[in-house]
Amino acid sequence: MNAELPRIFAIFAVIIAAVSAVTDARTGKIPNWLTLPVVLIAPIVRGGLTGAWPMALSLLGGLLCAIVPWGLYQMSQHAAIGGGDIKLFAALGTLTGPALGLEIEFASFVLLGAVAITSLTFKGRLWRLLVSTGWIMVNPFLPPRYKRVIASDALTEMRMGPAIFLGAVLAVAVERLGGGKWFT
């Protein structure tokens, strides 16, 4: 049974990501009732079933997978990414551990970026968004007189839940096909 546990946790991560994708696509929100119990319970279950080291990896996975999205959230004054996305990344990290969790996160950002670039290129809005994104990134480091106010119409809202789901499917499939350990 213990050899199958990492696979079960990875599959559960894909299921959580799928439910999040549907709710995010429909409502624009990823609910706390879906993510927070996973963040709290996954490390405890992992520790109870397999020991202290897997529990520590679960906690580390949640922390590492939340750091970059949280930084984007803070730097953009809550405009670049939603709080539900951060909690979903943390939940997936606690389920899969740091290595697979970060692979899911990376794949999600790459997929969302590819969709955004393609969509905005066809709409003729890519350059304006890139300039706005640059200002969002440098504004926190500038003195007040040099900061730029970013007009809300210069930004584009995209739901990240579906990209996170696709990133989870892709990362778990690659991990499985590559003969990975599923939880490192």
C-alpha cells in the first residue's frame, strides 16, 4: 500500500485541480473549502501514513509552491494573480511535494503565458500589456514620484484555474512516463 500512496496523492492533486478549474472558469473564484482543507490535512495524512520526512516534504512543497504566486500577488497589489490561485498551488504542493509541485506550477505559468501571448497578439493588445506588466514589476522599487498608475483597461484578466489543471495533468503525466517517484 505504501508504494501506491504517492500515486494516490498525485491523482488527488489532479482531481483538486480539475474541480478548481471548473469553479474558476464558472465563477472566477477558487473556493477556500476546496483548497484550505487540503493544505491543512495533506501533511498530517502524509506524516501519519509514511512518517516525518514525507510530512516535512509535504509542508515544504506547500510553502515553496505558494512563494512565487504570493510574491506576484503582493507586487501587483493583488492584480496579477488571485488568492485562490495561491492557495491552490499550496494545496497541490502539499499533496505532491516540492519537486512535482513546482513542476505543476511551472507548467501552469508556461501554459497560461502561451495562451495569453497568443490571444493578445491576435487582439493587438500584447505590447500594451507587456509595458503595463513591466511597470507592475518595477513600481514597488521606485520612489513615489516615478511610480506609474496602471489603468485597469491596460490589463487583461485570465482565469488561471484551467491552466493549473492542465499543468497538473502534464506534470503528473511526465512524472509517470519518466518513471519518477511521484513525491520528492
